[in-house]
Amino acid sequence: MAAQRVTDGQFTQTVYGLINGQKYGESVEILSAELQKRPKSRAALSLLAYCYFHMQEFVAAAECYEQLSHLHPDVDDYKLYYAQALYKACMYPEAMKATFQVENPSMQSKVVKLQAAIKYGEEDLSAARGLVEQFSPDDPDSEVNLGCLLYKEGQYEEASVKFTTAMRVLGYNPHLSYSIALCFYQMKQYAMALKHIADIIERGIRDFPELSVGVTTEGIDVRSVGNTALLHETALVEAFNLKASIEYQLKNYEAAKEALTDMPPRSEEVQCLWLTVGLVC
């Protein structure tokens, strides 16, 4: 949908309809046109940032949240979102600096969690652990973060216990299941790793048929599903990559090849992006 086709009085309805349908690219087109007319529009900037974030375009999202932070300095939510977008863009020093701008006491637990993630991203495990230890003892995020730290330290069995405990409390989460599979992979317990990978894939096929899992292997020509927040949330790409690695280690070369082609179809540009992002832990 081109921006100029939005009729008067239908702007809000049109944009929210597109966002609800996860048509973020079309929403960006309309919102960008709106900002050309009203550069300080809070609604347009906020929705544009939201769309960019869900499109995994974190630098663009950060730019929007930075503008919102300047235009509305009393709203700490925008400052936190700005720091989160910078973190997602792997701009760790800038993200850490931005966290210190969040002054609302009620948001400090979120700030500390983000700071721990930033330090983890910077490979400063000692500082990350110090921040994680500030979490509430009954916070399940503490188990997840400690699991990641233990994984980085090569303590794979202990890490898997932390991830499993967290999933019992939080319920099923594909990224936690993937993290557990990754621990078993590092311990060369491939059968257990494949069990968790199969669970991720089965749930992905059942719950998200729009991601077209397996259609490339079947020879069906479909368009790229892109690099969306939904694709990231399913952990399908990570699961298929790990499955391929395991099958290769077991010298099941055809199965390894099939695991790669079974992935949700993505353009070559998007596939390169996934390779640079790397693994969760």
C-alpha cells in the first residue's frame, strides 16, 4: 500500500491494521510520509520505531527513540527503548551510556537486566555476573542469565540445569529449549540435543505455518519470509543450524543438507545477516 493511498480520516485505522497484520514495511512507508509532514509527531515516531524494531532494523529504531527521548524527556520509557535498540544493534558502549539516562526508580530492575545483557555482549562476564547477582532471588530471569554465563565459562551441564529450571517456571520457550540443546551439543550428547531441536521444529511447523518450514526441500518456490521478529522468536533458524551441525558431526551429510534447506525461506541477504548474528549464548 502506497502512502498516498491512505484516505483522510483513515490514517490511524490503516496503520494499526497493517501493524496487526505484521505488514511493517508498508506501515513504515506510510509513517515516514506522515513524518515528512509532521516531523515531531509523537504517534508517528513511536509507531515507526515499533515497526523498525520488529523488522530487526535496530539502528533505525534507535534513531526514532532518540528523537522521542529529546522531544519528551519526561518519558523514561523512550530512554529505555532507545538503550534496548542500541543493544540489539550491538552498539554496546552507546547502549550502556543510554541506560544511565533512565531515572525512574520503578524501571531500575529493567535497567540492570539490560546492563547485564550489554556486559555479556561485550564478553565482560565478571561485570555481567555482578549485575545478574543484583536480580531478585525469585526472578526466573536470574536463572536464564546465570545459565548463559555458565555456558560461556564452559560449564555446560550446570548451564543446562539453569535453563531447564527457568523453563519449568516460565513455561515452554523455544530459545530456552535451544539453549538446552546447545548445552547437550557441547557435551556431545547429540540424541538429547536433537530431542530439543525436534520440539522447536515441530512447534514451529504447527504454530507458524506462514513461515513455510520445509517447503524449499520439497521443491516449492516461495518468497522469502524475511528477517522478522516472529522468525527470531521461534528459534527455528538456530535450531536448523544446530541440527545441521549435529548431523554433519555424525557424518549424516544428506540429513545435514536437508536441515539447511528445511529452514524458513529467506533471501541470500537475510541469510548472511543471520550468520553474522551468531548463537544465543
